[in-house]
Amino acid sequence: MDTFARNLTRGISILLVLALLTPSLTSAAPKPLKPEQVHSRLLKRGLGNWVGVEMQDGTAFVGRIIRIDDQTFSMQPHNDPQVTAIFYSQVSRLETG
């Protein structure tokens, strides 16, 4: 009986450690950005500065802010002469620092 209690205690301890080590699903998912937040953060960063953008479809760009409009902004990706226009509503993640 003593070995049963010891094994039960050991099993519960292992389960508790595993439960504490696994990340929570709510903390793993980032909050979605609102278009107003993207616009505000880009205005704060300013023209000519570099940003990293991740789109809702999974593509990512790093580039310089060329233009900031009401619904879109334009950036020139690193090592690319073309300017890319992006809608604020398409942005899922924005790195400004």
C-alpha cells in the first residue's frame, strides 16, 4: 500500500509539473491589431524609418516607410526598388523598434 501511495504522489507531481510547463493557448495567441492601431503606430514611427510587417496571409516585409495615407501605407522593402502599398486591415503584426 505504501508503494501505491508513493507512485500516486509521484504521478500527480509529474502531471502538475507538465501542466505548469505547457504554454497556455490564450497567452500564445497575440492580440489582433486594429487598423487604427497600425495607423497610429506608423505615424508615431514616422516617414523614412524602418518597420517590420507581417500580413494576415503570413507574408512578412521589412522596409522603410515611404508614405502614410488614411487607409494604406507604402513601404520600400529591403533591397527592393519597388514601393509596396499595404492596407492597414491586412496587417496582423507590426514591429517598429
